[in-house]
Amino acid sequence: MKFFLLFFFIGFCWAQYEPHTEKGRTSIVHLFEWRWADIAKECERYLAPNGFGGVQVSPPNEHLVVNNPSRPWWERYQPISYKICSRSGNEDEFKDMVTRCNNVGVRIYVDAVINHMCGEGAQAGTSSTCGSYFNPQTREFSGVPYSGWDFNDGKCRSGSGGIENYNDAAQVRDCRLVGLLDLALEKDYVRGKVADYMNRLIDIGVAGFRLDAAKHMWPGDIKAILYKLHNLNTQWFSEGSRPFIFQEVIDLGGEALTSSEYFGNGRVTEFKYGAKLGTVMRKWSGEKMAYLKNWGEGWGFMPSDRALVFVDNHDNQRGHGAGGASILTFWDARLYKMAVGFMLAHPYGFTRVMSSYHWPRYFENGKDINDWVGPPNDNGATKEVTINADTTCGNGWVCEHRWRQIRNMVAFRNVVNGQPLSNWWDNGSNQVAFGRGNKGFIVFNNDDWSLSTTLQTGLPAGTYCDVISGDKIDGYCTGIKVYVSGLLTEYVKMPRSTECTIYTGNITDSWLKICQYCQRSCSWT
Ligand code: AAO
């Protein structure tokens, strides 16, 4: 009994599930490969005014510079040291970003690559973003420093030294993932170096971490590192706040490891979410939207309060990682907007929106041969994210988070936060609708015929603005206006394969919140 209580106490103390977003902000966005200077500006000019809670940033530490192929995005997942010195900018620029984003209430979450250093085959030298000497063959990383003592070479039990069998838990944790030199995280010295790095970031003001390749680390080793972490910076966070932790564990079932082993440390990425939602929206394997009625735990997902969810991520949008061809991305814009809209309207999980750049996708034998292509750049230097007159991004940046439907659904999620899913309706096929208490209502039509029906919304009577088809600007609705009488929506008519969202247009608390973000007047009724 005593043992049980002690265990429970430790787990409770250190597990960190709370993202520390500003009150009323419920989603984060991954600004994949953005420069710190651009993220700082985006926090001020766009993310804060539109109610985004935070940003997942690409790994900020010194990393390998790969020239063959030329500067792939994945070079950032090959650490050379923990100096804050990456393709996105230097330490001063990083600090400036964290300060400016925090000052407008937008949090920064760092992608922490702590399972490994660079690949075993990299050439010894100084070809890295900060020029620290390293030698993968002798395991010397002078910028940390690490030496041969600090890696798992002696511990790995596979023939090749690499992970050969995902059904062998020890191999997955102790051997090299795609040849990446596997750190001995059971060593106090290594834990200390990793914790020093994370603590420097915490002291600068970050709110938490994505733990890259968490599946390849023993949960107990992660916990030991988390123990060493500082509380968040009290300039922006309340006394005693622990960093938000979400661990990248790919668990689609059928392997030795499960996500639940990591719940004691924090949240975990739910990869089934995007894989299944993509299958439903594409209507593969006989799936249809009507089946989404019990979406969430009912579909075999982890508990909602442990899940970090997303439609696509930087790996599976280009065929890396897991999920396969069902994953929806900006390349399938119409279905993608519906899927992201569904995710943001549905109460399950903590939501992350993806924001990408264009690359010359080209399939050969079912594989994108350009899956390595890095961010828009001039001779390797990442290009600025420019903003066009119509608020879209230039210079090759996609900026899905600026797409009207996605941006407005981020606001919708904030407004309906805490409200239960209610008034589910479906036609037995791919037309579905549901509300979130009396705050908002959404309708999807992914059938090949139009939708025309009367729905119970749960909303107070009034005129509502559909924020999928338009915006509410200065009290004027540029989208479809929807009239709700009593507790019934009188009329919903939608062309095939569209969606529309309705939320309260009366001057209520929830609407005022949105107005505050937009700094617009609220005279519309
Ligand atoms: C690069 C080169 C390599 C080279 C290496 C070292 O591409 O050829 O050997 O350098 O020189 C990224 C890139 C890698 C890149 C690496 C380092 O994706 O291509 O390697 O940077 O530059 C596993 C891990 C997961 C990982 C994912 C990519 O579990 O942690 O692979 N994601 C993170 C990052 C990612 C990064 C790293 C980790 C490394 O997000 O960007 O790599 O820091 C199964 C397993 C999964 C496993 C996948 C892929 O999934 O379950 O755990 O993910 O395989 O190996 C079905 C199954 C599903 C299965 C899937 C694929 O869907 O249901 O379970 O098939 O088989």
C-alpha cells in the first residue's frame, strides 16, 4: 500500500499535462522551420489577435549541416550540441522571440531532440550550424561535451546496432533509430547535460517541450530528466508552474510499446487520430462521418486529457513517421479544412495545427522522392515569411493557420471551451452536425449531394454568422447568415462537400472574447 501511494505521489507531482496557454486559448500551431525573427512577428501581428495559444518551434539547438542532399529539413533532428544556434536563428533571436511572444500571451514549446546526436555515418569535422567540432566515429561532441562513454553502444543487443525489430522494447530504446547515435540516458552525466539545455530554455521563458522520439527513450529515464527541470519563468508564469510535456510516441497498435507507458511523464501524441480521421474523410475502408459520433476514446484512442492531437505533422505530411497515405495535408485542401475543422470543433484532446512550406512533391513508385526538401531558402539560408496583401503568406510558405476556415475554427474552439458535445445529428452517411453546449454549432457535408434539413442546435434564438464561409468583421457578417429560432435552426442549406459553422452572434461573453482578440468593435447583433 505504501509503495503504491508513493508511486502515485511521484507520478502526480511531475507529470505535466497543462500547456499553460493564456486563459481562453486552446490550440497551438507548429510553425515548422520558421525563423525566430518571423515567429516573433507572427505572434504579435497574427497569433495573439486571433487567439492562438502557442507555437511549437523547430529544434533550436546546434545541428548537423547536410549538403547531400542539400540542406534537408531533417538535418535539424541530428544534434551536434545544445548551443542555441540553429537554422532558425541564434540565441539572441530566440530570446527575443520568446519574450515578444510571451508578452502578447503566446507560448513557445520547444521540439527537444534528446534521444540521440547525429547519424553514425556523418563526416567528422565542423559542418554544423555553429561550427562545434564533432566526430561520430569516436563519439566526440566537443560542444557538449560527450564522448564514447555517453552512448548506448554497449547496451544495444541487435546485430547491426540499429533498431531492427519494433516488437523488441529494449531494442527500440537502446539501439540506433535510423543510425542516429543513441545517448545513454541512464547516465547521470548525460541526464545533467540534457537537463541543463532544457533549463536554459525554461529560464528564457519557454512553456514546455515536445520530446522527439520519446518512444526510443525509457519512460524512467525521461522522468529522471524531468525531475531536474526548473519551474517556468515567473515573469510570465505563476509560481511553481511545471513545463508542459508532450512526448512523440507513435503507437498505432501491434508493437511492443504502448503510449500508456508514457502517461506518467506528460501528454503523448495520438497518431491514431490523424490516420483514422484521414481514412474517414477520404471514405476509405467503408468509413463515413456518421461513425464519428463516438470519436475519441470510443475509437480506441488514449484518454482525452493525455492526448496531443493533430491532423498531420511534419513527418507524415511527407511520408515519414507513421499514418501512411490516409493522412490529410494542405495538398488536399478541401478535405483538409474539413478535417481540421472537425478536430477544432470536437472536444477530444489538446489540439495542434500544422503550418507548412511548399516543396516540389513528386511521387515515384508511391514514394515522394522530394520528401527531404528543406524550407524555402537562398543558398541554405531560410527565407523570410512574407505576408501578402490578402493576408496569405509568400516566399513558399503555406501558412495553413492563416486559412480563414482554420483560423476561425481556432477562435471557435476558444469560444466553446469547456462546453460538452451536444445535439449530434447525422444522416447515416457523411453529413453530420453537432453543437458545443449553447455556444457554437457546426455542420459538415462530405456527401456528394446537398444537405437541407432542420436541426436542433441548442443555441439561443438569433442570427448567427457562419465563420467557415466568411468572417465577422466590425459587427458585419461576410459569410452566410444563419437564423436560429427557438432551439431550432430553421434552415441549413449547403452545397455538397462543404461545412459551415455557426456561433452566437448576440453580444455575449463568448463573442466579446473573440472581439477582444481581433480588437474589433462588437456592434453586430
Ligand atoms: C535521416 C535520413 C536517414 C539516415 C539518418 C541518419 O533520412 O536515411 O539514416 O538521417 O543519418 C527525421 C527524419 C529521418 C531523418 C532523421 C535525422 O524523419 O528521415 O533520418 O530526422 O535526420 C520512427 C520514430 C519516430 C520518428 C519517425 C520518423 O519512432 O520517433 O521514425 N519521428 C521523429 C521526428 C522525425 C525525426 C526523428 C524522430 C529523429 O518527428 O522528424 O526523423 O530525430 C513505425 C514505428 C514508428 C517509426 C516508423 C518510421 O511506424 O512504429 O515508431 O517512427 O515506423 O520508422 C505503419 C505502422 C507504423 C509504422 C509505419 C512505418 O503506419 O502502423 O507503426 O507503418 O513503417
